[in-house]
Amino acid sequence: MHEKKGKLAHTGRMLSYAAGYMLGGGSQQITSMYYMNFLMFAVGLPPLLAGLVTGVSKVWDGVIDPVLGLLVDRTKTRLGACRPWLLASALPVLITYYMLWNSFGIASLAGKFVYFLVVCILFSTASSLGIVPYEALLPRMVGSYDERTDYSVLKALFAGMASAGSIWLFEAMIPAKQATDYAGLLPNFRRMGFVLGLVFAAAPLVTFFGSRERPKFLVAAPLRLSGVFGQYRDLLRSRVYRRALLLNLLGMFVSYCSSSTAVIFVLLVYSNLRFRVPLLGTTTLVLLSINWEGAWEIMGFFMSTLLMKRYSKHTPLRLSFPLHILGSLMLVFVTAKTPLWFFFAAMIVSGFGASCIQFIPSTLMPDLPDVDELISGQQREGSMAGLLNLGRQIVQGLSFLVCGAALSAFGLNEQNATPELAQGGPLAAVKLLYAIIPVLCGIAMWLVSRRYPLTPERHALIQEKIAKKREFGKVELSQEEQAALEAVTGLPCHSLWVNS
């Protein structure tokens, strides 16, 4: 009986932890896929200004995230270091997400630009209050390599469900056939912002009430401004951290460029056609194509999970990216005259390969605080989460800026955003962002993944040596063990805290 209750409690903790990622996975999916289109076609901002609004706000978010990470490391309450921040983020997320989709009648172009820039900055800040401590929470909940993998897999499943559900709700509440229809749907956008705001605000609350943190062995030193950059420079000494961070940033850039242009790609090539689908009823081409690709991503996701369990977490990257590259190349050749079956075939290939773009790199991160402790003798999960979110926000901001600049340079505007008028330059810009950039970044990720040094065996060795160092104050290392630790860290063994 006690064993059954223990299993139920463990399952509950896993589910409540995974549910928290609906804030990051769901809200970022919607803003990535639809927000530039909303700013351009509903609000009337030129593509360059729309890209600046979203891009600058993400760069700002990247600036504050490292500081948030350091604050999380230095938070000490009876609720833990991470969980109080989750509780504090809920109401700001709800308010600012609603404001994202409401212009409050502002008429001037300058007024709209300033308003949406400020609101995007406020929402990015509010969401970071939940996302940074959430990313730091998993290493403080569980310790083993395999158990962290299980949590990460469930987290990715919740992110996928949140993304699919959010997209379905968006399409149901914003019934636009063309991008130019957005201008008449401002009341729909306001209602959608409130409904999804409630969902995203609830996510960190679920994790707050359903999770527990392990006590810290070490307490971070007091925060001084002069030491902020030194902390992050110190983290980047680790070879494995640099490579994991690079894989995450490349994957994010691919994902953001693709998602930012996925909807406009369909609208410019085929228009948002409507279909009757068995069991689903009437649906749109945008919703159908996104869910179709998502279904194949899920299939690839399960294959990647099996490979991770059998070999190592980064193994699926070597196999999935050739498929994603092939699918992206197929999409380059899609035009208004291309049969829909070819478009959906390309989505099968790219979707199956894309299953690991963000999922696999994200599963690498919870193991890296152990490597950092091996090097420095410190527990800095919050700092690592802050640095990751810094990179994520800068990359997302850069992708929005690149998208806005490219669409503006190639002449897309609210008058020509139809399949009849957007052929040539505007469609070429969308294909550059939607298909060609993923090819180039995919090749780079495949090369980096081949040299990723942290394996399950090396991670177990690291945890064993840390535990002995804590208990006895001294650790003996064989030549083989020294070589393994140097391969992971990229540092001479005599400079590591565990060998001091």
C-alpha cells in the first residue's frame, strides 16, 4: 500500500513539474508563430518595426535573465529557492499576456510602436520570473541521469500538448483566411489573449503546488554587481557546457525562424483553405499542416527517447537532422502550383527530423550543474538557467529582427500578403527563413553533436566523485578517470575542485 502511494506521489510530482513548461512552451509557440503577423496585419506596423518590437524585447529579457538566475541561487525560504518565484510570476503573466493582444485604441504609428515595445518587454520580464526558476528546479528535485531524462521527456510532451492546444484555440478564435483579414479581428485577439493568459498563468502555479526541492549543500555567496559577469565567464570554462549551450542556441534559432514564418508561409502559398476532416470536422490548412507536422514530430520524439535510453542523450541528433535537412529542402520548392500531397510529404520528413531540435539539447542541461560543481565546488543551477535563458532570449530576439528585416527588404506589406500578390521577393524571403536557415543550422548542430563528451558513464563518475569529495574532503582519481573528467570539462584535472 505504501509502495503504491509512493508511486502515485512520484507520478504526481512528475506531472506537476511538466505542466509548468506550458508557460514556456505554449506562450512562446504562439508569440513565435503569430505575433509578428498580428503586429503587421492587425495593428498595421511595418515588418521592420514589428521585428524591432519583438526583437528588442527579447534582447532586454536576455539582459535581465542572468540576474534573475543569480537571485534564484541566493533565494532561501522554507519553500525552497525556485518555487517562490513560480508563485510570484502567475498574475504578471496573466495581465501582460492580455495586454500583448490589445492596442486600447492607439491610432498613431509611433504610439503603437512604443506601446507594443513596452508591453512586450513587460511580458518577457513576467514570463522570465517563471521560466528561469523553472529551468533551475529539475536538478534540485532529482539527482539521477535517468530520472532527469524521464522528467525531461514528460516536460517535452506537455510542451507539445500546450503548443498544439494553444494553436488550435488561436485558430478557433481568429477565423482568418488571409493575413489581411487580421485587421477586422481585434476583438477576437483580445478574447484570445485573456483565455490563453489564464492558461499560461496557471502553469507555474501547478508546478509550485506539486513540486518539492531538495535542500542545498552549498549556499551561494552574496550577490555583487562586479561578480555577475565573472560568474558567467566561469560557467563557460566548461567544454561540455559550451557545446550544450551552442546546441541549444542553434536549435532555438532554427525553431524560432521556422515558427515565425510557418503561418505566413501557408498563407502566402496556399491561403488558409478550409477542409472537412473525418473526426476533426472543419479545419483550416494552417491548423491542419501544423498538427500534421506535429504528429510526425511526436513519432520522432518517441524514437529519440528510445535512443536516449539505450545510448546517450545526444545520440538522436546524429540521426534526425539529415531528415530535417531533407524536409526543409523539399519545402524550398513548394509554390502555389505544388500539389498539397507534396507539401504534406515534406512536412512528414521535416517534422520527423525536427523532433530533436529543441528537445534533445534541453535534456542535456539538467546534468551540467554537476559538471560545474566538479569544476568549481559551487551549486549554480539558477545561474546556469539564467545564462541559458539569456541565450534563448537573444536568439529569439535576433530571429525576430532577422525575420522583420528580411520581410521588409523583400517588400512584404499588409497590401500584398496574398498568394496572388506575394510571389517573387516576399515569398523568397519567407522560404529563406522557413527552410534555408534550418538547413544551415541543422548541419552545424549535427557537427557539434558528434563531439559532445558527456555520456551516462561519465556523468555517473562525476556524481560519485562529488559525493566522495563532500564526505571525505579528498578524492583519489585513476589515470583513466582523470582523462574522462578532462574530456568532459576541457580543463586539466589538477584545476578541478574535486581534485583539489
